[in-house]
Amino acid sequence: MTFTDYDIECIKKAKTIIDADTSVHYSIETLAEKIGIGKTKLKKGFKEYFKMGLFHYLREQRMIKAAELLMDSNKTIKEISKATGYKYYSNFLSAFTAYHGIPPSQYRKLFRQNH
């Protein structure tokens, strides 16, 4: 698939929108409409340009944000779950543990012991 300069700018804009607020869960359709590009072009372009799928990128950004909040705030894990866009606490726990290799409570405890 070939991407025009306009397509690339739209794809970059999608990343900017995601980075601005990881608590929002955009559907591909909504995000594509918001930036003015077709959903197939958005999905393929994002993966080609950023070397990962759109939802993989969103999950990664959420996990980075969650780790930061665990280290730098006194928010509860449930509050962090909501702040990073997870509707269901159990989904957050599973995603965090899969990404970081340990549950959020243990992550927080380890960080605070070491710093």
C-alpha cells in the first residue's frame, strides 16, 4: 500500500491523539474519521510507520503510564486502572502483569523499596 504525505500526517496525528490521553479508547473507525483517513489505511499505515499495530501501541502506552503512576503517585491501583483507560479492573491487572511480568501491587512495592 502506498501512502501519501497527507496519509502520513494523518497517521502521525493518530499517534498524537493516543499519546495525549491514554484513558480514551478509540475505535479504529472513530479515530480514522477524526483524522480524515480510511480505517484500512490507518491500520496498515500505523503498523508500517510505527512498526506495531495501533492497539498494540495503545496498550504499550497505557502500561508505561500505569508504571509511572504506580511509581510517582499515591493513586490506588483501581484509580490507575481507570486513568489508563481500563473499564474493568481485572482486565487491567491481566494486561499489566502480562506486560511487566509482575502484578501492579508488586511492581509498586518493588519500586518503593528500591528508591
